[in-house]
Amino acid sequence: MKTCPNCQQSVASDSIFCEHCGFDLRTTPVTPPTETRRGGRHRNGKSAKPGKKKAKWLSRGIWGVLAVAVIVVIVLAGSFYSKQAGKQKQIATITDDITDNQSNDFAKKMVSDNPNLKIDGDTVQPFFDYARKHPNYVKVMKADLQKSGETRDHTFKLETAGHNFLVFPVYKLKVTTMHPVLTSNVANATLLANGKALVTTKNDHYSYKAGPLFPGQYIFKLSGGRVHKSTTVNLVAGNTINKHIDLIVQATKGGHDVVNENEDESTVTDATGGKVEDNTTSDDDSNATDSYDDLSAEAQMALDELSDNDDLDTDDYTYKESTPQPHVTEIKLYDVDSGDHDSTYRYDDIHDILAEYDSSKGKFEEVDFDD
């Protein structure tokens, strides 16, 4: 038996024409009775499910929404992490350790350019001593690290030291170690750095290369019997890595050694109070040879302030730097083309005051950038 496609009635399997409606069964393939198309039935006789395709599309839509939601969560999590523990936050935490006197925490975020230096809370203490007396250095240090990843004096450089969750970088500071050269003229004397013995001199014309030392403030001392000499030195900027430290003891005419204490513990005079005497007139006014990169961190900070607020171009000058008083840095500017002396500034890094020498008044006056 088969079904007529015209009237849907059963006809004999060998019929040419439908016995009911006369339809020519030769012109159209005949569907077996079990393949009824009306009512949406399949060959197996089961009803078709028109909602099945809709279910598939619905499932795909749900997965699409979930995928978008996951991406949004990842982006928000990344943004949150960046604000709470990203690069800028990590730099801020490092510099906060300095201002909060957290030497042990600070040491954990350091790596050295010299494997012979073990960095711990005691190792970094000289830098903390320096930072207490030079608070502006920490401010500039933070700004430099956030801007370029390296301090302008090339002492500290930001480096990646691993990743959190395999994605977010963890940063540490790579420090440039110091190797000062100490010179003595006393045999069998002890050379010390911040109270710790470094070496015993072998003769009366002895030089010793110390280090590696963490950057900072050091009191280098020679102690030998009745003679001793000490000097306070700031080893911070890149140009102080191999700084020469003079521990030469002078002798009187009677042949007795002179005790020469030079501990830098005096109170700094305000550079703008008129108490800092001018010594520019004793200068020979010879052309300076120091470039901006040769200057100390304090001198660079003073020039940067002038550059930012007074349109000074540091490439237009050469410089002479000196320290007329503890914590007071003097910078003389010379025209790079003519070599003529242009101006003289003093920077008091404890009070963060910049002053310019006024030759008509014969004294230094604080620079007012509001004028």
C-alpha cells in the first residue's frame, strides 16, 4: 500500500491512478503511509519538535552571555588589581617604606647589581639615614620611578621579579652599589664605615676600595692609636660610585699627629636667611666642565625645579658644584658657548629651599616662581 499525495488516501502499491481522486501517481513520488507529512511527523512516526532549534539558539545565547560576563569580570579584576597592587601602587609602597622607616620591608623589595651584597634591614640603614635628612630625594625618586622606571641619578631601577596569578608583574628595585676608595697615611690603623671595621692599613700610603655598599650616608673613620680622623660622605648618585675618601692625617711641625674629627653633625643654616656667606667672589671664574649628568642628585633636583618653573634649559650651561655648608649645595651656571658665569644658586635640601645669589645685595634670596 501507498498513499496518494493529492488526497492522502491509501491506494494499491501497483496503481497508476488514484482510485479515489484519479491523480496520476506516476508524476509525483508517493510517500509511504508511515511518512505522513501532515501533522509534522517523521519517518519513525514521531511528531517533529519545532522548539528544538529554538532550544539550540537559546543555549548558544546563554553561553555567549556567560562568555561576555567572564570577559567583563576579568577586565574589572585587572583594573582593580592595577589600582590596588599594580606598578604605580607598588612604587608608592616602596617609597612609603622609606618615609615610614620600614627598613626590613624595604629590603625585601631590593635586588643588587652585585651578588656579594646581602640586602637586609641593616644593609639599607645608611640610605634611610640619608633619606631622613633629604626628604625631597624620596619624592623625586617616586616621581622618576613612576615616569621612567629609573631614578635620574641612576641609583635605583625598577625590574620585574615574577608575576602574581601568572599575569600581573611583581616589581623590585635594582640598586647600584657603591665602591668608594679610602686613602690613608697611617700604618696599622683601622678603617671603618659607620662603626664597622673594613680593613687594617698595611703601610703609611695605603688605599682601599670598599664595598659593595648600599647607597646612603656613611661616616668613614680612621682609628690608629692616638690618631683618628673621620668624614661624613653621601654615596647616592651614580657619580659617587668610586668616590675618593680622604683619611689622610696631617702632622704638626713638632711631628705629633693631629686629631682631626670632621663629623657632619652641625645644624644647617637656612640658605635664605642671609647667614650663609657668599664665596662666589673668591672663585677663579674658570670655565666649568661638569654637565648636568655629572651633578649630584641635590644639584639636579635644584636645576629640575628651575627647568620646570623658570624655563631654564639645562643643556645651555655647564656647571660647578660645591657644598659650602652641610646640606647646602651650590651650583654655578656657565654659558655653554661663551663660558661666562651666568648665575649662582644654592639649594638647602633639608628645608627644600632654592636661593639665587643677588650681586646687588650681596646675598642669596629665595627664588619666587610666582613672580
